[in-house]
Amino acid sequence: MNSNQAVAAPLEDPLYYLANFEHVLAWVAERHGDLLSDVEHAFLALFAGLPLGSRALLVRMVMRKGEHFRPSRLVYPEIDAEIGNTESALAPLVAAGLVEEAPVLDVATLFTQLRLTELRQALAAEIAEAGLPATVGKGALREALLARGLMPRPLSAWWPEAPERVVRVCIMASCDRLRLMFFGNLRQDWSEFVLAELGHQRFEAVAFGADSRAFHRRDEVDAYLALHDLRRRLEGGEAPVDLAEALPARPDNPWLASRHARLCLALGRRAERDGMAELASTLYRRAGWPAPEASGEGRIRYLRLAERQGRWRQALILAEPLARVTRDDVEAQVLGRLLTRLRRRLSLVPETSAPEPAPERFTLHLPGPSRVEQTVREHLHREAAPVHYVENTLLTGLFGLLCWEALFTPLPGAFFHPFQSGPADLYRDDFVTRRRDHFKACLARLDDGRYRRTILATWRDKQGIANPFVHWEALDEALLTQALACIPPAHLRICFDHLLSNLRANRAGLPDLIQLFLEASPGEPRYRLIEVKGPGDRLQDNQRRWMTLFHRHEIPAAVCHLEWVRER
């Protein structure tokens, strides 16, 4: 497989999944060998020496959900053709210690492996002791036995007459670690190869250097796994107070520190919902300070909680310097409102600031109710002035197409496997500064007239390749051609600069519709952006930021308020 391209084994190969798995092992051994333990190196060597059918069966199990399996549910024609049957494929795995042939099973696992009729046979004594009817349903039986705290035991102890055994894969944790080192996250899994082979996902080919990897020290992998486990336990319903005690110190790696801050924030939100305000405050503080890897949302939530608790003076002392130094327009917007409330509560003289400009508005009264954007689009649409529903797809798509080279520049820490839809550091504080010259070169095409040709050529050449700003299904060549003919490059430059000032926050909040005036007279606007609001709806913060930008630079944009006229 080409190292810089997302190439998967052909699905016509019955053992395609094994080829993909072995590609990952080879990739990790080559690029992350120094981060592997002796045990993990031993596993790679042991796996390579197994019979083909046993390797295939192990990979089948690794790629399925859970660690426990009944051999009767592990029947695969290609494995039977290679080695005879499932039991023959299992034997070398058991001998090598990769599969446990008689693991202890707790009640929850037992219920995942046995059908209801089998459970009633296996647990007849426990059902009787619990005073449950013999016809008890599976859900009620499970809850009743879980409440009894029965000790785990092998299936043969639960059910001596069991018709078959349950086995357990012992190397799931190691395989998750290897998958993490390949993808740089645990969000992606083995299905990425299949989706790529089917053509459902296509990725830009990016050159990988020696430093093109997510982790540079083993303790960074350990930190990621520890944070991931705490997040999993939180989502599983464990108490935030227990998880907070297990929370490790913030890693010194910036992107892991960012993950640590997000976990603190999630724990804080759960603690606040559960009424544990002091714990929530502590967690928000850990999430929000110190900068730059800290969470701006953590700071805001800490300050809002302090306000609700009546700690107004403390909140003001923290919020005032933040408002002076923040470069995040989202944080600045929220801090401005917070400071106004705090000064009012403390009977302080409010600071004067320029009022937010009111956007242009107009109101339509149309029959309904129906989908508001579609109703307005159909009402305003004319052959010479077509209206398109674009929301967060057109301007961001034009940006993604124009700045393709900058987005996919193979800088260290940006790309480290062939299945990335965008750079891993996309939302980090230094993303733009690290690529300043690349973005400058791309945006220069707006000044010298090359932007139209570049955008359309990229749209044709890169069709369907994943880009975090390009939604292919929303962009056709006719729309792009018309939009590029009607929107002045100076307006595109203003919008793209605003995007680059905060990619995470500003990629959303753009107006719903664009109307293109194809026959406008010279000097007249050739387009307008329209944000549609139904009855009782109002502009969100990100929409207000965009509208303020449009007003400041005289970009034609308006808010359409739709009122329904009920037909009689």
C-alpha cells in the first residue's frame, strides 16, 4: 500500500480484513516501534507466525464488539476453507495465550452470550433463590441477578451442561493501543478501510515524513488512553466525583492538554447537573486555566457559576482582565454581557461600548406553517435572481477550495495516517500562524484574479475528497460559477479572514440563503445573504457576529422575519 494514500485491500479478497489489519501492524511497527513495549513487540512477532486461518479468526474477533464469543458465532467460510473449522483456528490462539478458553463471566457478560431459554436453564437455581417465576423475561431477570451481586465464574460453573464454551480475546487492549497509534484517535476504527475501498470515503494524499505521527513518547499514548477511559466511564453513568479523583495531571503535550481540558469540562457539566456546584466549579477552573490549551468554555462556565453563586466580585476580578486580552471573539462576546451583569449587580458604573449595529431586516407574511427557509426561498426565487439554500456550505466551501493547499500542508503534527479528512491541528491556537505563508499565497489569488479558476479547478480535480470545509453534496458547478460571478473578491477576502480568525466558531452561523442577481445593473449589488427567522426565533451569537461583520464592511445581508398567514 502506498504510504501516503488511503488504499485498502480489495473486498474481492476473502481475507481483506486480515490484509488491512496487517497493514496497520506494519505501519505502527515502522513508525512507532520505539513506543512499543517488549510485550507488544512480542505480540507482533507471535501474530506473524500464526497459521493463516488463526490470524484471520483473531482479526475477526478483534473487529467485532466485545471480548467474549461463542465459537458457534465465529463461523466464516473463508476461514473454514483455509483451516477446516473454527475450533481448529482457535486452538493455536489458545495455545499462544491470545484467546482464553474458559474465562470467568460476570452476570452482565453471561446475558450477552446466552439466549433467554439458555439463561433459564443455566440460572434455574438462581432464579428460584431470587423468588422469580420460571417464565421471567430477560430484562427483569438480568436486573434481579445483577442486584444480588453474584460472583463471576466460568460458564462451566454457571451451567455444567452448557452445549459449548465461551472464549475471550485477551489482546483487545493491545489492539486498541495499536489502532490509536495508527489513527491518532479511537474514534476511527477498522471500518475506515472498508469505507475507503467502497468509495464512500476518499482522502487527500499527503506526504508523511519521519515526524508524521501523533505520539512521540509512550507516556503520551498512556495519557490518551487514560483520558479516553475516564470519558467512557462518564458516558457509562459513573459519578463525576469518583472520576474527578482519578483525573490525572494535565499533560504537557498541547493537544493532549486540550483533551484533558475538555474532559474536565464534561465532568464539570455533569457535576453541575447533579447539583454538585463546588465540584463543578473546581473542574471548570481546571478546564479553563491556564491558557493557551485551556478551554474558553471552561472559563465562561466557571464565571457564570460564580455569578449564580453570588460570588460577583470574584467573577468580576477574573473576567475583566480576560476581556482585555482574549483573542476569541466568542469569548469576548459572552464576557461583554457577563461584565455588564456583574457591574450592575455590584452597583458599579457600566463601561460604555459601541452598540452592536442592527442588521437590515424585512418581514414576509406567507401561508404556512412549513419549513421557513424553503418557504422564503421559493417566494423570493426568480429566474434572473435565483435563491439557493446554502447556510454553512457556500462561503466555507469556497474557502476550502481556494485554500486547499494550505489546509493539507504536511506540517509536523498535522497528518499521520492516510485516513484523515483534515489536519489534526485544525482547531489549535497555532493552526493559522504555522501556515501563515501558505494561506497568504492562497488568498493572494483573490487580489490577482486567479481565484475563480483556482476554485473551479479544485472543485473538478478534488471532487469527493474529504475536506473539513467542503460539503460536496451542497456545491454544484452552476452554483459555484454563479456565486463567483456575483460575489466580489474583496467580500470573499473579508469572509475568509473572519473564518481564519476562529475556525471552530466562525465556520457556523452563516446566513441560510443567498440570492444572486444575475442581471443587476452596473454598480448595483449582485447578491445578498439572507438569514431566515420564523415566528419567535432570533439571531444566535455566531449569527450576530457574522451580521456585524457584514454591516461593518457593507456586505449585502439581511434578516428575513417570516410570519405565517393561515389559509382559511
